[in-house]
Amino acid sequence: MGRVIAGSGKCQLLKWKLGFDAGGLERGRWGAIPKVRTSLAKPRSHGMGVALDSSMFPSIQSEEGLVVFRSLMALDDFLLEAEEKMAKTEQVLVNEFAGVRTGKASPALIENILVEVYGSQMRIRELAGITTPEPRALTIQPWDAASLHPIEKAIQKANLGLTPSVHGRAIRIFFPELSEERRQEFVKIIRKMTEDGRVAVRHVRRDAMDQLRKHGHDSGVTEDDVEHAEKELQKLTDEYIGKLETHLAHKEKEIMTV
């Protein structure tokens, strides 16, 4: 059987089931793993995790044991896949927040705007340097003068409420003070973005739960294994929804700070 990598969130069900304890790895990505010492050989370090294979587990050298090993790994894979999707959802929200105006000038607001240039689309950050010479001003310095006006046009089309102006070989953008009404509008926008993120995380949870229950009858998988996996999945869900809430709170504060 090929090796698998444990640690940093992987193979938690396997360690829970086998009582794996080596070099402090009994405390895994999702909390404490029961400290049940076995005759397992100490695993070899492999990057951020630990390289495991079935030869390290004397208790699973039989064909039946290998079936259990593979079944537990399948459950753990579902959890890992769910976590990766939730992490991507969090990153999408962070990127969306970067495009929402606040009272201060921020390169993140415009750097990912796509510009039609050289027969293709490129992001502003790939075409120019962006600086903040003043708290409420951005300066965009294209590396090629030919992209100056295409960048100006792209910012105008982005509907961000910004008015770029060309000054020689650079573009200047001034950020007017946001009114209270406008700030509240932006808060509503980011709350909607966050709610969409929560829904996405819950959809990931639902799909993963369906997989766990579908494979709950696989050979070697017990009701306790499935129950433990479901609890870990719920912990992941709560964790990532909590992260979305934290990003929302920080962005709201940023928008409402005068």
C-alpha cells in the first residue's frame, strides 16, 4: 500500500481510530487525539506531516486490517476535501472585500481590474506600479505608456465610483470622503457577500456529510467512526463560518471609520 501523509489536518480519523501517538502528534488539526499507546513504529518525518504506510501498523497487516485502513483514509479524505473547499470560500470573500471601497485609498481596490491591452486582458498590477502618495489618493504608473489610457478606461468601466485622471505618464485617483449613507450601503454589500460565503460553506458541509453517510457502511467502518467524522466536519463548518464573521467585522470597522 502506498504511503499517506499525516499531520496538519490529515489522517485525523486514522490516528483517532488507531490511537496513534508519536512525537506529540496526538494533538492534531481538530484537537486532542486519544493517547492510546500501541506497538506502532515511529513514523518518518515528511515535510509538514508524517509519512505513513501500512507496514508501520502491525495491527493492520492482515487483508482485513488493510480494508479498515483504506476505509478510514476514505473518510479522512472527505474531511480534507471539505476543509480545502471551505478555505477557498474564505479566500474568495477576502478577495471580494478587497474590492469594496473604504474611506482610505487602497491599491487592492483597483489592482485586479482587468484591462484590454496587447490583444488580451491583464490585471492593472501586471501593467503598472500602484502607490499611495496621500491617504486619499492613488498613483498608477504604467510601465508602458501605451497602456495608460486602456488602464484609465478600465477603471472607469469598473463602476467603483472613482474618477481617474491622467497626469503626464501617470494616472491619479482621488478618494472623496464617503457619506454616512454611502458607508451603510457598502456595509450592506459586504454583509450580503458574507452570507453568500456562509451558504457556500454549508453546501460544502452538506455534500461532505452525504459522502460520510454513503460510505458509513463500508467494510471496517463503524458507527463510531462515522459519528466522529461528522463531529469533525461540524467543527470545520463552525470554524470557517467564524472566520467569515471575523473578516466581516474587520471590514465593517474599516468602512465605518471616518
